[in-house]
Amino acid sequence: MKGNIAIVTGAGGRIGVGVCRALAKAGAKVVALDLDASRADAATRAIDADLTDAATCASAVGEVVAEFGGVDTLVNLAQRFRPLRPIAEVTEKDMRVCFETGPVATLRMMQLCYPHMKARGGGAIVNFASGAGTAGMEGLAAYAAAKEAIRGLTKTAALEWGRDNINVNVICPAAASNPQESPLMVEGLEINPMQRFGDPEADVGSAVVFLAGPGRYVNGRTLHVDGGTGTWR
């Protein structure tokens, strides 16, 4: 991916840092967008960005294009969570937060990057969804719905933008650090056939590099990078 210009949103989280490192090691020039860009990997060009603000997103993409000359790869990781609660108690605020930071922000970044990718003869978009959406998960209704909306956007974009040599795919990861951080992580480890969470760089990051590099003919697909966890659900 030498010379590839990549934007990663939500780049300050564990998976975001791992993805940025994998892309950088593959030769890409990586720009990390996050509410707190100081959390991003030191090897990236980091920009503070609130993706719920359209003007901020446009400014960030414009800054990338002005500095590097374009955009080749977009990785949409940004997503806020809400407290676990039964679906009967999910609030409109829960839905707004999850959708504004998830599918709405993802669509906004896709639309902003699309003309620059098209002008360069193609590109790759890797969006992030979740097994909480594909299989369902108690207590995560708003999050699951937002993640499934991202998959819908992805499949539609793959159909519309494939003719522009832009492949658009989804990764559903099972990657985290300490399984003691939450009951959901403990449960996830118990049903994982490989009995470990994925490494953010070696496992998830390498999948992103594949889809943005040698896997450019893969389009409109959902790749579960979860050690086989999804086969149990």
C-alpha cells in the first residue's frame, strides 16, 4: 500500500490504533481522526474531529486532500455506545447518539471521500459493524440497530460505487483487551472457539489492509474477524 492515503475515524480506540499501525506498516500514509487525536498512534497524522459535525468532517477531509493530494482508503470505526438497557427501556436519545455517531457519520465521511477516490481512479472503504447487529445481543438494541444500518449503507455503496473501482466492505470484529472489562466481553470469550480476542493490529488491522490492498475485488461483503464467535450465534 505504498503511497496509499488512508483516513481512519475513531482512530484513538484500541482497534483504531491497531488498524492505523497495520496500514502504516503496509506503506500507507495514515490520517487519524478522533475526538481526542492525542490518543492516536504517533506514526499517524492526527486530527481532532467531531464526526457529528458536518463542517468539521468536511474540514478534516479537505485538510487531508490539501496536504497529501487525495484519499485512497477510508476506514470508518467511530461509534459511541450507550448504557446497557432492555429494549423496552431504550430511549430516543440512545437511538440518536448511536445513529449520529455511527451510520450518519459513516455516510457523511463516505460522501466526502467518494469524489476524491473517484478522481484518483478508485479506492477502498472499510466500515465497521458488529456481531451485536448481525446476531443480536441483549441490552444493545440501539447499538445493534446502528451497526446494521452501517451494513445497509455498505451494501448499497458497493453496488453504486463498484463501477468507479471503489470497493466497500464491512468488518465485524471481536477484538478487545481485558475480558474482565465487561460481562459482555466475558461472554464473548466463553463462546469464542479460539478462546481469545483478536489482536487489533495483527488480526483486525491485517483484515483492513487486505480489503484495501490485495483484496480490492472483494466488494459488498461482511467479514467476521471474530475467531469464529459468530458460528455459535
